[in-house]
Amino acid sequence: MARKASSSTKSTQRFLEIAEIKEDIVVLKDGTLRAVLLVSSINFALKSDDEQTAIIQGYMSFLNSLDFPLQIVVQSRKLNIAKYLDKLNALEKEQANDLLRMQTAEYRQYIRELVELGEIMNKRFFVVVPYDPLSDRQKGFFPRLREALSPTIIVKLGQERFRRHRHDLMQRVEHIISGLNSMSLEVAVLDTQSLIELYYNTYNPELASLTPLVETNKLQVEGEPESRI
């Protein structure tokens, strides 16, 4: 019974494909790497015909320039304005003018009711750039065979080898950023903290709104004395 209880309380982390997140890179359990880019949006419908044609042609050229797979993710979440409301509350308390203080309070209440009644959604767009070390054709046959038989070996690579794989991945990222910038899209590479928050909010949408994520230096991976992040 004790063993059964122990197994039922194990962290769900062992069911995730993520092995670790470090140096702005997601390392999966199969040894492949991922970089995640946050991309801005454009209102295509408001563009002129010439602008729309230019965007479509730019997107076609961008896709044709790729020689590796790409993942585009659109995430919709209910708009969270808690921090903004806290800021308004602080401004209200600091306001010396009674009229401005009352107007700030009314505006704060209006924003709160608007979001609650309208359920305003916030959309974010991500591009996931993969890199598979096994696809490196410069490797010899036997090293690639050994890694194919035991993919977790890649996860346990030394820091020097990881940096080499990371460098190859970031070259792909630079190519993606250049292509997206040509379509007037702004791109930001998610750092380690942002990646952790992204996956935490994705796998725990309800819990994330109630329980804030702890600092990365306080995170601990199951079965290890220190954080691997």
C-alpha cells in the first residue's frame, strides 16, 4: 500500500517530454533541442492590396527558404490584468487630488468589469525552432548509431557539446528571425525564465492564475538535490 501511495504522488514531470531548460533552450528527453520565439501579429485585413500581396509573397519566400521543420503555435488565454489593476490601485493611493483619485478609482472599476463581462482574450503567437543532433551528417556512422540506440546520451552531453548543438540551433533561429522581420514582424527569443513560465502556464492554466511561479533558482527537479535549470 505504501509503495502504491508513493507512486501515485509522483510528480507529473515524468510524463512530460521536457528533460531540462537551460541557456534559453528546451532539451527534450529524446535529445533534441527547441528554441521558442514570440512573434508579433499584424492586422492583415487593414492592409492595402499591395501590402497584402507583399506580405503573402514574403511569407512564401520565407517558407521556401526553410530546409528544416517548423512549428507555429497560437495560444489564447483570458486577458489577465491583475498587475495593471494593482498599478492603478497604487496610483490611486498616491494621488493627492481628490477628484483625480476618484476618477482613477472609477476607471479601475470600469476596466475590471469590462474584462470580466467581455472575457477579453489575449492571443500570443509562437514559432518553435527544432534541432536534432542526430541529423548532423558530419558525424560518423557509429557515433550516430550509438546515440540512436540511446537518445538520452545526448541529454547528458558535456557543456561543450551542448554549446555546439546550441550554436547550430541559434543559427536556425537567426534565419527565422530574418525571414519574419522581412514581413514587418517583431520577434523575441524566449529566455530561460520566459520558457519556464510559458510551459508552466500551458500545462497549468487554472493553477497559474492562482499560484504564481517560483523563481527559477528555487526550482528543483525530481530526484536531484539541485535545480537543473
